[in-house]
Amino acid sequence: MSRILVTGSADGLGRAAADTLLTAGHDVVVHARNEKRAADIEPLVDRGAGIVVGDFAECDAVRRIAAELNDAKPLDAVIHNAGVWSGPAVMPVNVIAPYLLTALLRGPRRHVYLSSGSHFDGRPSLTGVDWRGASAGSYADSKLFVTTLAVAVARLRPDVLSNAVDPGWVPTKMGGPSAPDDLELGHRTQEWLASSADPEALTSAGYWYHHQGQQPHDAVGDEAFQDRLLSVLAQETGTPLD
């Protein structure tokens, strides 16, 4: 069984993934933004899940969580599920936090990043992006960037399995009650990529939708764009991706 961190696991897809992995016998670490949200996942903690608490809109909180996890039993996998749809925290939560966790955490040999079909509407431009959350950012851009991060990690860390997942437009708090996609299928692929020994799950640099590999935005596979993105993120955070 694997030790797996699921970020943003107080509700929605993160909660469902953590619940399913815990039921399957994995050693799960859940994450909540604050103590109030942490209370919402007490049932998972009561069943044996570990927990970390911190607001991913704040780099210091991400660093503290990474240090806390590095001092504990090593992680085997991370599902980078935490995300926001709009507002000034879009880039800090959707891109900076998963980048920092990837750069800082020691041990994980699998990273699964939550993308979106919206990434196809993202702009492969890093000019004028508000990484620090002083103003609102584009959700589509953030998902293009995090999908590109997933493929860049796969290229630069050949011993790590790194993939991006489009969970579909599902009826969560973010997706809304009328979202047309299947909530159950929305969390199964990331669980599979984080824990399965299936040959397909042991591949890297993929963009997945409901267990099927898909072709992402052309910019995702552009190594020059990957390198520019990593360079900007390293400068913004003061933390390079080794």
C-alpha cells in the first residue's frame, strides 16, 4: 500500500479520492485550507488518515506543510487536487503551490496534477502573469501552466511518474450542480495513476481523461515553453526544481 497526499481534500474530487484510497487500504494524508475546513474531514482522520492544514494561497504555508511532510514517513505519491476557479488566488493555488510541493517534497515517485479541458483555452504566454495573487488570474491559463508543469517534471525527473488529469466538468462545489460529467469517474483516474501497478498507470508525461490518454494543448509538449515556465516559477518562489 502507498502513502499518498491528496491536496484540497475537504470536499469534492479531493474528498472522494482520499475516501476511496483510504478504503482501499492506502496510507492517506488529507489537506485542508484552515482549521474550519479540517473539521469537515474529521471522519477521514478518524479512519486513520493523516492531515496537514494550510492555505495554499500563501507560499509560507506551502513551505511549512512540505517541511512537516518531509519530517514524517516518506510519501509515495501526491495528487495535486487543490484548486480555485476564480479570484486572486488562482495562480498561487493552482500553479505556485503544486510547483513548490513538487520542488520541496522528498520521496514521491508519482505526481498527479489536476488539469481541465479549460486548459485548451489557456494562453502559452508568461508575460504579465500575476503569480502572487494581487489580482484575478485566468483559470484556463493556470490549467495550461500546471499541465505543462506535469510534462516538464516527467522530462526532468525520469525516475518520477508525472501526469495530468482532466476530471471532467463534474457536479462539485466548483463545477456546480448542473455539471454534465460523471462525479464518480471524475476522481478514479487520479487514484489509479497515484497507486496502481497497471502498466498504463506506470507511464509518465500523460494527459488523461477517464483512464484514456488524450492529446493536450500543443504548448504543453514544447520544451522551450516548459523551460520558460520553470524559470519564471523558480524566480517567483526562489526555489528551483532540481
